Amino acid sequence: MKPLLRSFGMFIRQILNDSMLYAVLVAPLLAGGLFRFGIPKIESALCAYFGQASILGSYYLLFDLFLAVLTPYLFCFASSMVMLAEYDENMATYLAVTPVGKRGYILSRLVFPAALSFFASAAVLHFFSLTEWPVPRLLLVCALTALLSITEALMVVSFSRNRVEGMAVAKLTGIVMLGLPVPFFLFSGIQYLFSLLPSFWIAKVFVEDNYLMVFPALLISAGWLWVLYGKFERKLS
């Protein structure tokens, strides 16, 4: 356990010494403030202009889901940038053959940050959400989005050779979040064209208030993780 904690401590120090990554971790608070205070003002202005009782109100849940995804996504983006820097400097290979081991390296660089993002996401949603989130629902959405963030981080480190490429790939991984708005706008069977995106099922859970949708969300996420982890493991070897 001590080598694992030392490895994680080294990871935290690298983030704190990088102003860009440090800013990335603060960004969820800025986004939360913008959503919590900006969206209702925009809603009031739009309703007054068009003479409607509600325009954006029915999509407040969607804004909350984006915020729930954004927090772990940014945490694991920072993690993927650290991993790419270590890979470029051959530190990743070195750490994999130390007492930390390959599995410990993965835990300290992906699982631990995702676990931290779980608590950070819960705090951000608690203070900045636009809709009510009972504790069980809050914990569930944070757990599902934390798992999704590991998928996105693995995608970045698996398909990039350095941080420059990683930032480009990170933008493309935003496609994984495209499933969130689908259940809000598509109501026919065509929506299931997006069923391979874990975010689609995460949105379905809360739009339909159907907790059976958690199972396909977990299965699809597990499939992505299995494929991407295999690719990353080969790269690390």
C-alpha cells in the first residue's frame, strides 16, 4: 500500500506543479456557478422575450447531467495528461516494474482520481444543481459518471503519444457525452442508435427514472473499459 500511496502522492504533486492542470481541477466550480446562476437568468430573459412560462426549465436535468459528467471528465483529463507526460519520459514503464507494479500504476493514475472525482462531483451537484437530487440519486449519478471518466481517460492515453496529441484526442472524446441529450430530444426507437454510448444509458436512468437502465449503463461502460484497457496495457508493455 505504501508504494501505491507514494505513487499517488507523486501524481498529485505533478498536477499542483502544472498551472494548466491545476486550473482544470478548478474549472468545475466555475462551470457550476455559470450553470446555477446563469441558466436561470437566461431562462427568465427568454421567457420574458417570447412570452412563455418555461423554455429551458424542462432541460434543467440535462444541464445537471452535463455538470455531473464534466467534473470527473476534467479530473481524469488531468490524469491522462500526467500519464502521457510520464509515458513520454519513460517514467510510466519504470513505475510499472517498481513495487508499485502495472496494476498499482493504473490504480494511482486512474482509479484514485476517479474516486476523488466522485466526491468532487457530488459536492458540485449539491451546491450548483438546478434540480433536486436526493442522496441515492446523487450518489448513483456520480458513480456512473466517474466510471465514464475512466473510459475517457483511457481513450486519451491509448490513442496519444504525447500531451499535444492527448489534448486533441481529449476534444474528440467529448463524443462519448453525446448520448446525454438524446433521450431529451429523440423519443422514437431511433434513439437506440446511440446505445453504445454509456452516457446515453446514464441519461435514460434519470430521464425515465428507471433504475433498470443502470445495468446496460454498467455493461456498456465495462465493454469500453475492457477494450481500452487492453490497448493501454499493450502500450505500457
